Amino acid sequence: MPQKKKLPFVTVGFVAVNVLVYVILEILGNTENSEFMVRMGAVWPPYVKQGEYWRLFTATFMHFGFEHILNNMLVLICAGPILEKAIGHIKYLCLYLIAGVGGSTLSYVQMTAWGKHEVSAGASGAIFGIIGALLWIVMIHKGRYESLTGKGLLFMIVISLYYGITSVDVDNWAHIGGLAMGFVFAIILYRKPRKAVDLSGENPYTN
């Protein structure tokens, strides 16, 4: 009997929250204005250093302009449901949030270490966490999982990081932090489905 498809409601929820926050911020001000975004909760190293660590979380739901949120939500809509189905709703929710905060944290640490004061925000750390988790899953499935391949994911990661390195307004450290957190937590959270043996003598099948 075919299994009933589960709605990726956590992914839908994350998209809805990100879009809602963007719309509210656009109503209140200009999301492409750095000073406004800092007032609303984006990462600004001097404020985080003073103890406003909550910014490492709130920044993950904020975006600089329409193009920024559009690009992130398209990737989230494509990749999120695959990971949510693979590890389950609760684990997926936790991994997304941890990767997002992890990306913000590495970005903050890097800016502090180099004495750079830049405004940082966006869901890309969390989204790279999803990509990192999917990379691990593809690896233990011998290079392919559903519509994903290891080569395809690695190519996307390399291109995205290269774009971040060669672009001025991209927070590549948030991407790297999210990617690493997603990969590590996928190792902890994901278990490859076991094969059940049919004692009647028929071929094994996967649950």
C-alpha cells in the first residue's frame, strides 16, 4: 500500500514566517537600509558584544530587500521538504534553527576577530545548514538520495561559496557556519532506514 505523502508543514511555516517578517519590516521602513535593519534586530557586532545575543537568532528571519528573500525562499522551498521528509519535522526544525544561529555566530566571531563592523541578516545560514545535512545524507546513500546527487550538491556548494567570496555584500562566513552545523547535526540526527527481511523468501524491502 503506497505511503501517504506528509505535508512539509515546518518548511511551509519557515517560509511563511520569513515572508511575514519581510512584509512587516517593509511596512515599517526600508529593508535595504542598514541602520533600520540594525534597529529591527539584525546582527551588528558592537551590539552583540554588549550582550544582545538575541540578534544572532532574530537576524535569521530578516532580509535585505526583495531579491534577497526571493533567492533564499526559492532554495528553501526546493531543499527543505526533502530534508524534512528524511529526518522528521522536529529534528528538521531544530537543525534549521541551530544552523541559522550557528551561521550568525560564526559571522559575528569572524567580524569581531578582524575588527569589521558590518550588518548581517538573512536565512542563508539556516538554508546552508539544510544543504550541509543533505550532503551527509547523500553521502551515506552512496551518492544519491531521491532527486539529489553528491556531485550536484557539491557543485552548488562550491558555486555558492565562490559567489560569496567574490561578492561584496554576501556574508560567506554565515554560509560556512550554517553548512558546517547542518552537516554535523545530520550525522547526529539522521539514521539510514533499515531493510526489513520478508521471511516468506521474497526480496528484502526498505521501510
